[in-house]
Amino acid sequence: MEQDNSLIQAKVNLETSRIAWQELQRFFASGVLIFVSSDLDLVQVALEMSKDNKALLADWMQAEKVGKVRDEQAKEWYENNTQLWAVVVKPWVLVQNK
């Protein structure tokens, strides 16, 4: 099981990349863009989402460390042409500003 987690983590890590906010706007408009706080590990959050770890995700959401991108944040990223780290965990696209 540990080896499976390591392989999945390596795969997610390889699928993580930098992307400009302008390329993510359609996902924001579709409501599938999820922000991840900079104090969390983006890959770990993606893994927990893929495992459907509802309890941990609920804790992060309650602490406002994970959630849908807010309009104000989207506007700021647009105005600053921000580059974000992103990874897909279907149907979601997780983003982090580090």
C-alpha cells in the first residue's frame, strides 16, 4: 500500500505545473477551480482529494485552507497576471500561489 501511495504521489507531482491565471479563467467560470493555501503541500492535497478523504478535506475547508477560488482572488490574479501551480484531480483543478 505504501508503494502504491508513493507511485501515485510521484505521478501527481509530475502532473503539477506552473500556469498563467489567464489560462485558468475558464475553469474558474465553470466553478471547478479550487485554491490550496500556500502553507499546504499541493501534491498532498491532490492525493487526499483523489482518495476522497472527506474528513481531512472538511478540516481544511473549515480552516479556509482549501476552497473554491473567490471572485476577489480571481480579480487580483487577473490584474497581476499571476502564475500559479496547478494540478488536475478530476473534475477539479487545484491551484496554489507560491
